[in-house]
Amino acid sequence: MTATAVESVFPPRNRALFDHNLKALHHSQPALASLLHETPVPPQARLAIGRDGAQTIELVGDDGTRTWFGGSSMPTVSAAEMLSNCRADCGNVSLPGILTGAEPLVILEKIPAFRALFVIEWGAANLVLAMHLYDYSAEIARNRLAFILEDDLPARLSEYFESHPGCELPTQMFTVPHRSAAATAELQSRLERAGENVLRWQARTVETLARQLGSRTPSALPVVPRVAVVTVDPSPGAAEQVRRIERACGQLGWPTATCVPDSPDGCHVLARLRTIERHAADWVLMINSTAQPLRAFLPTSMPVTCWFAPDARAPDCAGALESHDFMAFSSRTVCDRLIAAGASPRLVLHVPPAADVRMGAMDVPPTREPEVDAAVLMDVPDDRPEANGVTLPSYVALWKEMRRITAEAVDRLPAGGEARILAEAERSTGVALADPVERERLLSLVATRIIPAVSAATMVQALIAARISFGVWGCNWSGTSQHRGLIPQGEALAGVFHSARFAVLPQVSEGAVQLALDAMAAGSAVMLRTSRESFLHIQPELRDVCEAFGFYATSGELVGAIRGQVRDTREAARTVRERHSFSARLDRLAEVIRGQAAARS
């Protein structure tokens, strides 16, 4: 098609969009980008406006008949309706064709950030048309969107995975009305057969990396170790733990490489093994899982430490008992449980929560005035009955009554007060729980959902009534005008602490203690909803900074503390940075590993 003809189909804006997509594709799939660059726009294509108001394309036949690109005159509406129940719980997904061009973006909005969509398309011209209509560049750049042509599926698929070794094969193909069930099944079968070549290549590459790693004979952990920090956990909490450790290693001067499955190319075991091998790591830190996903490919002499972030799910006893590597937990309760179940006390390490080394690195002008009196940080549990599996009308009535009772007594509840709340609700509603399993489930929900949620709401009401300025960060604060967003990370979190006179943590857990140390390292005054005695019972290692924390039991006590004088926390901040930072915890872990190695030799 001549340049004049192309211009008659697509105005400059659409041609610029195509070029933008092509530029991203050149980095991810250069051979395909070159092919699409040489593929002419079909002469029958005409830019049009669909019935939904979105730009689309009409294809005009030789006899003058017109058909809509992708078979829909309302591409955005039909894509949204067709994919309304789209999910990708079990892996990457595939789509049989680019369709109207809108469908890939709808799917990518619905699947997790670490999942990828593979568009299996029969015609390069259809990709050219879609790339003139929609901006795929960001998703292509993140390796969340791949285009595979059908003409030579085995070769095309192998080409992609050999250049993206950390990615995983798609496990699910969407059914679409544009393609019959039989045709979709046939394409899925061809894709699976083509995937067998990829699986064989991945297996060979894993074996090669394992041999290369096995050929190394690591000595005792060096004074300046080369550290690989990896995880199979795609959660934001795991990614943040990896970043904190990376920053701490940087402060210690330890060369560090990381691998996080926060995008599709970090999910396969190849991604982790390549990180370890290319970095020539002396020490592997595995975040939020046991070493089983990696250990078979690593030399037995290479130290692996499985470090579980605060509030991360600990392994079950069976998984811990099978491990022959160090496992580090911020909770003493978890350590005691695993040791009681038979795990080696030598391998189960208690590593208390720690402050991010970045918190003390940001300079704040001494004359800067805080924006608010208090920054409240808490992920509030969702205490709606339906969100907790409570749907029977009688149980819903019981649930609402438990919330009412909690609201009346939240500042007077003793430890274990959930049993009293449930008993009172049973009496007032006449709903009796005869099943002991169901009773235990509801008691747990009262303790972990209703009481924290009602307590948070009560605290907000008290701060508003006292005319105290505050902001809240965390999830499930709907209806609270002071909500500023989710709890941030890194420098943004330090900015929150610097913006307030007090950092308030209404629910004490290992994760909240880590936030408290972050706040203290940033120079903030901290208020924790617990007693000094209870705090020291769960975190005795923090006795040297405990006196700098403020503790409260009721909303009235919190209001009184905020209205009072802010205590001087500068000495405590220095102590946290020196003794309770991630770099201090890493240094101590390295000492333990060297000591154990010396004891075995």
C-alpha cells in the first residue's frame, strides 16, 4: 500500500500510536516488530467510529460489503461484556486472536501484574490494524503482552521463550464467540504441543545452570559476601522485603542481585537460577518460602537462608521439618511452634522486625512544620459478614449484633474478649451455636475482623470529635474522608512519617512493629495500641528503644497523648538505625552462618 493510501486510512495520531507500539515490541520481540514494520495495511481497511464511540476499523469487500474489525461494532462494550468474568488464577493465559484489539487490554486489567497474555494470531495484518487503534506499549514493555503468530507455532513460541527464559507457558485459553469450540480446542492442542518444545528447552537450561552452579566450591561465607535475594512470592509485601534487604546490603557494601516475580519474566525457576549463577552468589536469601523450589539445583555447600517477612504466612510443620537450611522468622511464636514440631533449633532463627535503612537517610529541614497531628497506619480487616463467609440470615443477625456489642465496649474489652461478645450476641439474638467448629471459626473472626475494624472506626470518630488533624493510610477505610491511600513504601513512607507529629499504629503485629521501627528511624513519635508489658513480651529484643514508644489502650488515651508534648526521640532513632535496621539484622545472620560453618568444620 502506498504512503498516500496509508495516510488516507490512518491520520498522524494513529500512525504515531503504531510507531509507539512497534518501538516497545522491538525490545521484546524484535523479529516480530520487523515483520510488522514491513506488513502493509490491508487496502480494504477504513478507520471508523463504532457504535460505542470508540475508534475501530471497517473492512470493505470488493462488492462493497462492510464488516467490522473483530466482528463487533461496539469493541469496548463487547470486550467488557465477553470478559466480565475473566480470571487467571492458575497461570498465564492465551487469547485466540487479537479480535477487536480491545480484548487484550480488558484481560490485562483483570489478571495479576505477574501474569502474561499470549495473543495467538493467524495474520500479521490484524496485529498491524490493532496497533494503530490501541496503546499496548506499556504492557509489551512489562512483558505482560506477547503476540505469537500461528503460521509456525512451535518455532514462534520457542523463539519467544528463549528470549524470555523467566516466563512461564500459558495454561488457559479464553473461549470467544469469534471462534468455534472445536477450532479453539484445536488451537489449544497445537499450542500445548508447541509448548512441549519449550518445556524441553527449559529443562535442559535448568540442568545446565545446575551443573554450572554445582561446579563451584563455595568456601566459608566471605566477609563481603555476594548475595542473591530471590522469592517465589508475587505479593507486594515480598517485593518490599526484597527491596529492603537489597538496600541494607548496599549500605553494608555487599554486592547484591535480586529476582522477584512481580512481572511475568521473573516467575520461572530459570529466572532465579540465572540471577544466582550470573551474580556468582555466595549466599542465597529466599524470601517467604522454604528452599525446596531451589535447593535441588544448588550445591549443598551453598548457604540458603529462608527469611519470612513480618505477617508472611509461615511454612507448615512438614515443610519446615524437610528443610536443611536456615529459616528466619520475626515471630517467636512461629519459631517455638516449629521447634516443638521437631524442626532443628539450630536452623530456626528468630530475627526481630527491622527498620528500612532508607528511613534514616532522608534529611528533613528542622523548621519544617508537620502537616497533620497524626498519621494512622493500618490495614483494616473487612468486617462485612458476606466477606467472611457469613451468609445465613440467622448468622448475619448474630454478626451485626456482635459488631454492635463490640462498638459499645471496644475500649473496655479485656484480652480474649471475643468469647464474651459472642456469648452476649447469642443471648440477645437467640441464635445458639451448637457446632464447636463453627463456634471457633466465629470467635476467630470476632478477634481478627470485628474487634480491629470496630476499634479503628471508634478511634477515627474520637480523633474527629477532638478536632485533631490526621490522615489514615491502609486498605478498607471506605467512608473515611481522611483516607490518603494504601500504606506506602520506601521514600513515600518516610514522607508520611515526616508529615505528622505522631505515627499511630492501632493494631500490633510483627508488621506493625516493623512500621513502628521505620517511624522511629525516621525521627517520628510513635503510638502503639498495646501496653509496654505486652510489647516487651513479644519483642524483648527491642527493650533498648521501648521507652521511646508511646502506648495506649483507649481512644481517649490516644487523644490525650496527641494533645500532649512530643517526646524527644532522637537518641532512640539513632539506636534503631544502628541496632535494629535491616543491615544490622543481615550482619547478625551472616555471623550465625559463619559460626555454624565453623562448628561443622
